[in-house]
Amino acid sequence: MSNRAVRTYTMQDVRRLVAQAAAKAGSLRAYGRLTGTTAAYLSDVLHERREPGPKILAPLGLEKIEPRYEIRYRRSALSPKES
């Protein structure tokens, strides 16, 4: 495991970065060509209709990190007792 600090980004941060990258490319269509996506998909991401996938995140140097959930079990009051 790396000791390097990891910065986390909110979805709002990611959308802002996508908008900035598209503006730098000249348009959503131009940025779509660079990323292998469509302008419609990028527009959906910017308008919160879809989440960005790897083709959008990777050129920004980002990756999605899924939260890990700890699942715990406990013995129910209705369960048979251990002998």
C-alpha cells in the first residue's frame, strides 16, 4: 500500500473538470473525439443524468473508487441457541 496521499473528488468536482477539459478542447464534440465518447454522453454527465465512466475519467487522471462496505452478522433473538 502506498503512503502517498490520495485526493478525493466529489461528483461536482469531476463535472467541473470535464467542463474545463471540453472548453479547452473547443466543444463537447471535440472532447468526445479525444476521449472516444459522444457529445451526448458528455452532456448527460455534465447535467447529472449519467455518471462518468473510465473513458471520461482516465484522461483527467482519475479513477472511480467504489466504497467498501463491511457486512456484519449477529445472532437474531429468534435464532436457535448454540449448544
